[in-house]
Amino acid sequence: MLELADSGNGMRRVERYAIAPLPKDAVQEGAIAKTEVVEAAMREAWKLLDTRTRDVAMALPASSVITKKIMLPGSASEAEIETQINAEANQVASFPLGDVSLDYQILGPNAKNPAENDALLVLARRERVEERVALAEAAGLKTVIMDVDAFATLTAYEQMAFQLPDNGKGQVIAIVDIGANSTHVNVLLDNQMVYQREHALGGNTLTSEISRRFDLPLEEAEDTKRKGLLPDSYESEVLQPFLDSVAQEIGRALQLFFSATSFQRVDHILLAGGCAAIPGLDDVVHGKVQTSTLIANPFSKMAVSSHVKARQLASEAPALFVACGLALRRFDPA
Ligand SMILES: Nc1ncnc2c1ncn2[C@@H]1O[C@H](COP(=O)(O)OP(=O)(O)OP(=O)(O)O)[C@@H](O)[C@H]1O
Ligand SMILES: [Mg+2]
């Protein structure tokens, strides 16, 4: 959980954040598998956060939503838009519209036909949305925004674009978010998502290997890994092979992107997610994939409140990437 504040002059401030562990099987394929466990983790994180705010923005995984680019006549009335949105939704939804939560966003005039607006239609099973809202409520929180993790990734990226040559304009950016069980690859060009895919790759593999090699229970292995308190042999015998395999998988994921699209190159890789906190991963990826590689820190332009330890934030920033994109939503003009 992450709280951002407005610090004046259009600047944001990292007010506070908290990270609570979630057991491996608590959320499975986008569905909340163990409600009580997730609720307890949310309560714990909120308590650690030590805030008065109970309003939250949450995300659905991209795999739980259907998105479609549509065109809406610029002159359409609200009622006409609604009719068209429903017709479009009917075409793509594999379940009755009564069971669907949907929303759309006008993106701007269509390049070929300026009388029409490009719009993005997003729909999800109502159940997926409601289970999250109910969960937050059970943990004492109020859901104000329900976003999609891939969109939040895009929002967080916008905080980082200034670090790239020419603000990333015209460049193909692959955001590789390496979590515990899964890795999300989102490829952007000029702030538009051009490709997204989920791969089974994550830090749990490293935790399991530590547990096996050093004969530690999984929880302890996880803790020691994060604190970096392992014997000397760890780096060469366990960590290095893991980093090599991650770099190799990223290389494969990009090959897959090239074969699935007409793109032939990626200009920058941004590493996000908890695993991007592993020192040296950027160098290993850069060496293997021969592409400029950066560790994602969406806070580098923000102020940091005195509640927050700046050094710890710097190392945990990649894990807060999606949370940052969500927290930024509250600054949207209403
Ligand atoms: N300092 C660190 N050193 C090494 N690994 C770390 C560190 N911090 C976090 N991790 C690893 O990052 C992973 C968690 O990343 P993240 O918080 O992005 O996952 P998640 O989004 O919850 O998982 P998923 O996307 O798979 O659902 C875990 O495997 C954790 O061990
Ligand atoms: Mg993740």
C-alpha cells in the first residue's frame, strides 16, 4: 500500500507505504482464492501504513478484463454513446451484460477520421470487481477506484519517461514486471500499450531454491533472501544462475513479442516488480539481451516525507510500481 500526497507546484510526495506478505496461493489467476488470508494481509498493511485514509484505488489483473479500441462519433449524445457502448460490449463479452462491469475512456480524435473519437472500452466480470470491493470493505477500506494493473503500469511509467532520451518519444519500451509467481511484459510506444503478456517467471523460484539449498523453511528463506543474509556460496551458486535464467527468459519474451507483432526492436527495458530489487539484475539483463536496461523507480521526481526511509524506498520502489500508478489516479482532475 502506498499513499501519495500533493506537495504543491504540481509535485507529489511519497507520504507513506507498507508492504505485507501474501502467501503464494492466496490469489490464483486473478481470483481471490483465500479471502480471509488476503483480508488479513490488507489489514496488516493498512495498520503498518499508519494513516487516516481509508479510501483505496485497486486494480484488476489485465487477464481479468477485456479491452477493445472503438470509435465513437464526436457529435454523439450521451444516450447514443451508451447504446453504442452496450452494442460493442455485447460483441466481445462471453457472458450476459448483466454480469459485466464496464467503462470507457475517450482517447481523442481518430487520426484518419477526426469527426470520430477513438475510445477504449474495458469490461470485466462484475464478480471480479465486486469480490475486491467486498474484500477491501471487510478490511475496513473503501474502494474509490478500480483500475487495471496494466493501465496503472502505464501511469507509473509516465513518471519515469523523463529519464529516457527525448522523453522516450518514438521509442519502444518494454516494462518487465517480475513478481513472485508471474512476470508481466507490457510494451509501450508513445504512451500506448502495444503488447502485453504474462509469463510464469518469478522470485518464488529463487526462494524455493534457497530453501532447498540451505535447508530453510520457505518463509525463512524468503526473509533471508530479502535481507541478503546468506552464506558466501549463495551468490555464485544460487543467485547468479537465477539471474541468468531471468535474463534468458526476458530475451525469450522479447522474441515472442517480435514474432507476435510487426515490431523488430525494443529500445529500453524497464525492470519493475519485487525481483527488480535484486542488485545487479539490470547488468545481467543488459549483458544477455544487449538492450539498455533500467531499474524502474517511479518516485525519482517526487518528494519524500519524513515518515519514509529514502534508502529503503529506493530499493523497494520497483515493487511499488503498480501501486504508484494507482495512487497517482487520485490526482486526476475530477
Ligand atoms: N530485496 C529483494 N531481494 C530479492 N527479492 C526480492 C526483494 N524484494 C522482493 N523480492 C521478491 O520479489 C517478489 C515479489 O515481487 P512483487 O511484490 O512484485 O510480487 P507480486 O506482484 O505480489 O507477485 P505476482 O506478480 O507474481 O502476483 C518475491 O519473490 C520477493 O521475494
Ligand atoms: Mg505483480
